[in-house]
Amino acid sequence: MGALLGVTDLTVHYPTRFGIFTAIDGINLSLEPGQIHGLVGESGAGKSTIGAAIIGLIPSPGYISRGDIKLLGQSLPGLSQKAYHKLRGAKISMIFQDPQTSLNPLLTIEDQLVETIRQHSDDNYQKARDKAVALLEETGIENAESRMGEYPHQFSGGMRQRVVIALALCTDPDLIIADEPTTALDVAIQAQILDLIRRLAHDRGVGFLLITHDIGVIAEITDSVSVLRGGKLMEEGKTAQVLGHPRHDYTKALMAAVPRLEEKLDRFANILGDEPSLPTPELLWKVDGASDQFATEWLLQGNRHTASEGPVLSVRDLDVTFYTDRQFSLGKGNAVRALQGISLDVHPGQVLGVIGESGSGKSTLAKAIVGLVRPSAGRIEFNGSELPLGRERARTHPSRRKIQMVFQDPYSSLNNRRKIEDIIGEPIRFFDLARDKREQRRIVASVLDLVGMPQRAMLKFPHQFSGGQRQRIAIARALVARPEFLICDEPTSALDVSIQAQILNLLKDLQAQFGLSILFISHNLAVVRQMSDQVVVLKSGRLMESDNSDDFFARPSDAYSRRLLAETPSLDLLLGT
Amino acid sequence: MLAVSLLAFALFRFVGDPVAVMVGQETSIEDQERLREQLGLNDPVIAQYTRFLGNLVTGDFGYSYRTRQPIGQMILNRMPATVELGFVSLLISLLVGIPAGIYTALRNDGVIANTILITTLIGISIPTFVIGIFLIYVFGVQLGWLPTFGRGDVVEIGWWKTNFLTLGGLRALILPAITLGVYQLTLTMRLVRSEMQDVMNTDFIKFAIARGIDYRTVHYKHALRNSMVPVITIIGLQFGGVIAFSIVTESVFQWPGMGLLFLDSIRFVDIPVMSVYLVLIALIFVIINLIVDILYFVIDPRVRLKAEAS
Amino acid sequence: MLTWWRRIRLENELIYLFLRSPVAQVAAAIATLSVLGALFAPLVAPTNPYDLASFDILDSFVPPAWVDQGDPRFLIGTDDQGRDLLSSILYGARLSLLVGLSSVAFAAILGTGLGLAAGYFGGRLDTIVMRIADVQLSLPAILTALLVDGVARGILPREQHDDLLLVVLTVAIGLSLWVNFARTARASTFVERNKEYVQAAEIMGLHPLRIMAVAILPNILGPLMVIGTVDLAVAILLEATLSFLGVGVPPNQPSLGTLIRIGTEYIFSGEWWIVIFPSMTLIVMIVSVNILGDFFRAVLNPRLR
């Protein structure tokens, strides 16, 4: 058993109105001082529950029904509330995902740091303050002394997470549980924070339990890892071995689903069978004459864009400027230049990948193309003719049908109050693509088939489906308008790795089948690698580089691009490629 | 403010024929015309409006139709009564409401918490006047402990008449103040409870607990302080509610305050009084809103820094 | 059939919680009873208190039937004009409910419409609507209601007074309540508006009115319903208060508030029933509406349970 932490047969139950729900089942885990252990799994795997159980903060009505947690030899579950609370901070601490909400916005960081230090020691104010400053410096905050009097919102995201880590450290705990600590941060900042964690584990001998869904992060800094699925432990061991030579089928499937940076595969190998989305009898339900072949034929009918000369979409010198609102007077406030001088081309049947971090302007680009946002300068040409911009684009302009979009958040891209049939049927009805109601139903059912959903889904509502399934429905909705150009704005960023692989496979298949031209936007370089033929990089509204995909990933020419590539946590080191 | 004065003026000028109301039916047409001329009712609207504004600013509020007295005088007469009543009720509502809110937020079950919750539910459902009547019945009629109408003993300080300095005065104040305070109290309590519950669920509270900060500090230093921000706005609004509902309370208890004045003016369609009251109330609200904004500034560093940055 | 019911019971949160909460059920029962009683007052009540011929001043001040000197004809006594109190309460409750419901409906339509538009279009429309709302918000509801009432009295010629009084009252209360709906609708619309399904509809080129009605409106109904029940309670309260003060319903159609006012005058002389029964009815009605409102709020916001 681990000298620092030993978890045996841990099981947590939640009573719900549907019966007893088992959040985690029979988990075993051990940790030595100074070791970084990763807990990886997709959503719902129970990783956060393990963290909550160890620190004794399982949200009610959950409870530990079986098993033991031993910290430095002391058994935890039986402790009284008071005794447990004494351990928090002193022995175990925890940090959360979002640095913004983790700090009290109304108190200075000095206040929060000093209070925490004095809670667990007898230091007077001045001594505590000095310790606090030292800690801030240790976590890499410059000018710590002068920044003590500042408030949380005055720090940037990465800095804030450092403050959070400093706060967790100031009680000198032996174990820190980090629940998705870098998920909300940009790649560059993420690299720095991970570095910090590694240093702390090494220098101070603090044990870390790192909970994340991101396999790249696991590969970067963990010494050992446990793979979780559905509350159960699938596999565990040294990281290099688990990720490099997985023994369990699930781990193998998971690793196969992770997009690689170093080469573009035709398809993701899908070892995991799809979970059936509906009970079996319902799977057999069909609409008269509906099938995926029908859908393919029908969709191909509309696609009259033969291989003509010239790009499908051409953007020239696009500028988009937003004005912030002035608080007390009318008139314009400060100018924010979201996009400056963007020019790019998408050729027929090609996928152009747009890489950019948050704030790069990538979403603004998408919105400008579809007419939701009005550029202040520049032009956009579609199929050779100029597109009216912003509000000037009439609601009946033909481009509205030919350009379609798939969004990022599957939970808000479908109207929760409408049936799937109506959601997918709306473009058909609006663009007058079917002769009558019967044909419309047939088309809807067929397209659902095509995207891998059971036809019966059309009678249901969005909330009855998971994220991946909803994204398929969103893709169906985009397809049904028979578009020539598809914009995908981070379509898989909100999905688990294995689901992401399925959706990306679907997109690849559809693109090949219908010769769609796609603008694929993502911050995840590996995903872009897998999907694109051409690539552009955006930073703070400017185009940094534009190249074809293979050349770019082999040898990017721009300094910023090189840095991005270097900072992306990759599995290459581990797998020796 | 401007909007409100415009509204008041519109009321004044266009509603009803002031002259007809003022002089009764018997005066001749010529006399009416003369009066009109004298009052300046025939001048262009803009001129009348500016005169109206000018009058307001200098404190000349015109005359009441009903009593023929200068309105300014009438208001000054009545103001202390309402202000004292309002002040005491607000105090009651805050002193009881806030602690009760905190208690029920932290303790989700248990007999005391549930009793308080049920009581407040009933509290918001009882119209103010019913409470007043009930209190009168119990304490005034049956038990005979407390006076049930009028202001009781007042002591004059300058032009301000106060209840506070005599026992009799204080006793007369109790029932109306409680009546007025109950509704506000329940509102405050519910709000504090709901805000605190929201705050207790945030990440930074969880983080504070994870760091081992003792619960007492977490509750008071962190949770309560963060809940206060929206509570302050509501307290500001409440002050307004107090002024509004004082109308009812004053009516029930025959308390000679501004509310009763306003009520009479409605009953008798006494337009000038109505419009002046309107303007005054708006003024009070504007002041309250200003104070609330200032308080926000002091308490929430985010607001402070945003203002400094721009 | 049974499994279908069982599934609905579990899956539909509203129904599930409702069946689990006896308090909500009792409140709903009371609310339903009062609604039914009030609606069918003409059928249920022993007499019609509005009909001047049906009562006799000689019958006034008869105490409830179980007290001696009581009269079985008048189950809970009569008022100062000889009207049967039970009938008066039934009719009065009906009136209160009527005014309450119609003013809330008025406020809801006006407020939601404006709030939706302000939230969706933003910009100047939003600023205008919000300024108006702010100005109005600085006046508490009762003042607004009183004012509108007073102004109306001034404007309308005296003869038509009584007939239009109910309409005036409804509009007055409605005007004082629309702001709640508008603010909530606007806030919710802001949230929904940036969601991707709305963007999808806009990209397609759907007409804004259609987007607001079909896409956004169904998704913001939740909070609006909470406001609706809360405001219903407030509306009933306001109507009662205004009638109590004598500036509400016309004098020949007493509502609960009027009855209470009448009763207050006689409280010192011992005719307690004229005040107690209408008060109790009023309180019970409002409490049940409030409980329902709380219930909706709890359904909407899981953390409160």
C-alpha cells in the first residue's frame, strides 16, 4: 500500500429517484510522497467522485458504502466531521478547474492567503504575510510583494491558477488533489502550470492526484495512472506502460481514439463498439422508404458544384472591429480589433483547418462568413460572386442555404423544446426542399440513418440524447440543407475522446462522400492535423501562417506556430515515435 | 427625474379642469375665465411647464384644491410622522430579517428553521392592512395594551414633531411599525436566504472548505459578505416599499402622515397634491438609488476597479 | 398504460416532485377549490349579494349560525347592509380572482413581449425599454396602481365611472406588474439568444418574429411561470388593498377587500365575523398561490430543494 495514500475497494453510492446509483465501484489506488498519479477517464467515469471522497466532501446524498481510504496510515472514512476538517488544508488540499470561480472576488489575495496560513499555524500577521509572499514567488508570480493587495479579477487566467496553487500549498499539505487544473487554460499556460506541478512534487515532496480527461496531460507529467470507466477501474500502472502498451481493451480503444499530431490517418480505428442509443425494439422502427442510401442519393442531387476553377470561398483583407459600450453616454467606446487583414481561400472538396487559441478571432471569422457579424472592411466571395456582408445579406439570399454550420456545444445547439423531427425538418421546410410532409419525413429519417442515429430518434427530444448523439443530429441538420460549404466551429471540443473519434470519422466520411468543402476551426492541433488538407493559424486577430497541412506540421515557418506545436502535450515522447 | 416631473406636470395640467374643481359650480363664466388667466392656465404649455419646474425647485408647491392650503406646508406637517414610522419599520425588518435569513440558509432543516420558513410564507401572504387590523383587534380591543390610532404624544422640536421622546409616543408607534415591517421582513429574509444558498454552492466556498478554513469564518467572512451585494439593492427598494405601504398602514391606524395625505388626494381627485407627492417620491428614490450605487462601489472591488480603469 | 404513467412520473420532474410534496398538493387543492368556488359563485352561493333586491337591511348584523341569535339562513352571518356573508365572500373571492388573473395576464403579455423584443434586438430598443422599466421600478407597485387609478378617475366622466372601474383597476394593477415580466423575459432572452440553436436559426435566415416565438419563447417559460404565480399573489393583494382603501372595485360589487373595510368599522362593537371570515379567505387564497409559486421555483432551481 502506498505510504502516502492507500485506497482500497472504495465504493460510493447516490440514492436517486431511479434507484441507487453507483458512482464508483471497488477502486484501488496507492500513492507515494512526491509522486504524481493521474486519474483519467471520460465524463461520468467517477474521477471527481474519488477526489471528493478522499477529501471527505462528497455532495449529499452520496455516501461511502464500502472500502477504506488511508492517509499516512490513518483511516479516513470513520472520522468525525470535526476531525476530518482538521485534516483539510493541513494534510490534504484540493484545487479545482476554474481559477476564476475558485477565489473569493471580494477579498484581496493577501487576505485569502494570510487567513489560510494563520488557520493552520500560530504565526502572527506579519510572519504569515511573509510566508505568503514567498509562496507566490515560488509559484512563479512576479512582483509578488506588490501584487498582494490586488483582487482576483486583476490577475489573468494562468496567474490566477498559480494563486490557487499557492493557496493550496500554504498549509503545507502532503497530498494535493487537482481536479482538471488546466482544462480551462490555453495550451501555453497549461504547459507552465504542469511544469509548476512537476517542480512542486519534486522539490517539496507533495503527492499529487491529477484528475483529467486529457490524455496528453497524463503523458506529460504523471508517473503512474489509473484508467476509469463507468466508476470502475480498467487498468493502472506506470504511465509509460499503460499508455504505450495498454493491456485492457478499453485503454487500447482510448489510445486509438486520441488524435495524433505526427501523421494524418484516414480514419480513427474504432475498437469500442457504439453504445446503443435506444432500446432494441425502437432501433428497428423505420419510416417508409427511408434509408441511408436514399439520403445519399437525395443529398447528392442538390450538390451541383462541379469542380470549377477557383476557390469555393475566398476571403480578402477582412477586418472586424467591435466597439465596447460606453457606460454613461451614448456613442462608441473602445475599439477591439477582432480580425485584421485576414485573407484565405478554401478550394472545392478541401478542408481548411483554422488553428487558434481563445481570443484569436476564429469564431468571429466564422460569424463573419455566415453573416452574423458585419466586417468593417474586406470582402468575401462565395463561388466567385461577392457575398453581401452582415445585415445586408437578405434573409432569402441563396448563400444561406449553401453555407451551413456545425457548432461547438451540443447542449445548446439544439432547441430543447422541439422534436428532432422538427429540428431537422426546419431547413427542409424553410428552403422548400421537399414536395410534401411525407417526403420530408422520409428525408429526415434517412439522414438520421446516414449519420448513424436510429430513425426513431426523430420522435424524441434533444435532452434524451448524449453529447455525441446530439452532435450527430446537429450534423444531420446542417447536411439536410444540401450545403456546398460547411463551417465546423470546434465541433468536438466538448466531447469525450472516444466520441470525438466517432464524430470526426463521420465528418471525414461525409466529406469524402459528398465532396463538401469545409472550414474546420479548432484549438486542438492534433484534431486539426487529422482533419485538414490546408491550415491557417490565427493569433489575436491576425493571420500568422498559411500552409498545406503536411508541410505545416512537419516544419512550421512562423515562430508562434512553432511554439504552439512545441507546447502541445503529445504522446510522442511516451510512445517513442 | 426629468421624466417623472414631466409626468407630474402632465397630470397637473391635463387631468380634469382645475378651475371647475376649484371654484365649484356656481361661479359665472367670466369669473372662471379671469381665474384661468390669473393662474396662467392659458399660457402655452412649455411656459407652464418651466414655471412648474421653477416652482418646484424653489419649494413653491402650489395649493391644494381641496384644502386651499399651501401644499408645502401640508407636507412638512405630515412628513415627520411618516419618516419616523418608516424608519422604525425598516429597522425592525432588517434586525429580524437578516439574521433569520442567515439562519435558515445555513440550517436547512430542523424545527426552528422550518417554523421560520412557514411563518414567512404566511407573512408575505397577508396583506398589510389585515395585519394591522389583526394587531388592533388583539392588542387594542381585546387586551387594551396599546393605542390603536393617531400618533399619541408628540414632542415638538422646531417644526419636527417626534414620537420618540415620550413613552406614550413610543407605544403609539409600535403597532403601526410592526404592521409595516412584517412584509418587508419576510421579503428580506427570503432574499438573504436565497442569496446565501447560492453563494454556499460556489467554487470558492468549496475551495475555502478544502483548505480547512473553519466553518464559522467561511459562513460569515466569505459567504455572507458575498451575499450582501444584491441584498443591498433590495434594501434600497424596500425603503421605497415602506413609503408605499405606509399609505395603507396610515389609513388603518389613522396615522397622520404623508401617505394619508396622498390617499385623500386620490379620493378627492386633488391633482396638485398628487403631482407633488409623485415628484417627491421620485426624488427620494433617486437619492436612495444613488446611495445604493455608492455602497456597491465601496463593497465590491470589481466595480471600483472598473470605474477607475475607464 | 400503467408503465406509461410510471415513466411520466419518474421522468417528468415537475410531476414527480409534485406527487412527492404533500404541501404542494394541499396548496393546489385549496387553490383549485377556491377557483372553482369563485367561478361558480352564482351557482353555489345561497344569495346574490349584488342584487339590491335580495337583501334587507333589517337582516343586518346577524351573527354566524352557530352563535345564538344566529340564523340558519345566513351561515356565517350578514354584514351591515343585510347581505349574506357567505355569498358575499364567494362573490368577492370571485372578483378578486378575476381582477388578479386578468391583470397578471395583461402584465404578462405586455411584459413578456417587451422583454423578449428588448432582449433579442438589444441596442436602442433595449435601452428605451429598460429606462422605462427603471423609472417605473423606482415606484412601488402600490403607488403606481394608486396613481393610475387616480388619474383615470380624473379623466373619466363621472357617469361612466362605476362601469369602467373594474377595467381601470385591472389596467392599474397590470401596469404596476409588467416590469417583473419584462425584466425576467429580457434576462432569459439574453441567455438564450447567444445559444447556438438561435444562431443556427439566424444563419438560416428565419424571420426574427418566428425565432422569438418558436425558438426562444418556449425556453424561457420556466422563470416566467414563477413570476406569474408570485405576481398573481401580489395582484390579489393589491386589489384587496385598493378596495380596502376605497379606491378599488365599485362599492356595489364588494370584493374581499371591501368586505374587510366594512368589517373594520364594526370591530370595536363586537361584530367580529364581518372582518374575520373575509380576511381568512383572503389569506388562504394568497398563501396557496404563494406555495405554488415556491413550488415552481424549487422545480426550476434544484439547489433549493
